[in-house]
Amino acid sequence: ILDRRITLKAVLTMCVGVPFGYLVDLLMLLINPGDLNVAMKIVFLLAGLVIQGLGVYTLGGCHLVLPASDELNHCISNHFGKKMGSVKVVADTVYVCSAVVIAIIYLAAKGLLGGGSFWQIILRISNQSVVGIGTIASVLLTGRIINLFGRYVPQLRMEPLFSKK
């Protein structure tokens, strides 16, 4: 909608999600996070965030196909002249807050919120909506990592492989 045209890249963006999902599933089979201690889980989380940030930064820089949500962030970033990482932080925050609101509505409709303290209800919501420490770390850190790559290693960006001419 922002570009006011449908391109091959826009169509391919919709197709990236399936192979990406299979890749995540394959990695989860190879490395079972349940078998790791807390320190290793943190190391894998941080390494994953750095790899994700590097991937989004380099793919976005040469205008290759990104997953749909990151492509939307990239388009917004280009259209309004904002840093990609900053747009990603705001967008991811909106996505996660939307998921939490939907989970609250769902749990309330099913009568599963029940009583208890504020923290017990938050724990039930977290268990239902799969918003955990990793998700919150991703929301808060991935965009900042993208901006760090942009600031300290801008030479990682290439000229676009497909020009818009």
C-alpha cells in the first residue's frame, strides 16, 4: 500500500514464511532448548538475536525478500525516513501487545482468567499467549541490534540487487 504497486518482491515476501518456519522447526529438533541450562539458554537467545538482527540489516540493505513483518517495517522505514531498527522496536511492541490483548479477551471469554493475584493472572496469560522472556528480549533488543549494525558496520549493506527503476 505504501509503495502503491504490487511487485514480484511483494509477492515473494508472502512465500518466505513457510520455509522460514520449517528452518526454525529443524533447528528446534537439532538443539532442544529444554536440555540446556539457563546460562546456555541466554547465550543461544542473544546469539539468535544478533543473527536475526544481522540478517534483517543485510537483507533489508540490499532490498532482498524479508519475512512479511520485517518487510513491512522496512517499507515503513524507507517511506518515512526512519531507522529500520527503531521502526522494528515499535512494530514488534505493537504485535506483542496485540497478542496479549487477544489472549486476555480469549481467556476472559472462556472463563479461564479466574481469580488470584495480578501476577497469577499474568502468568496464565503468558502461558496461553506464549509471550515469554525470549519474546520480550526480541522485542526490546532486535531493533537496537539492527541499529548498532547500521552505526558501527554500515559497510555490510550492499547496493540493492534489484533497482526500483
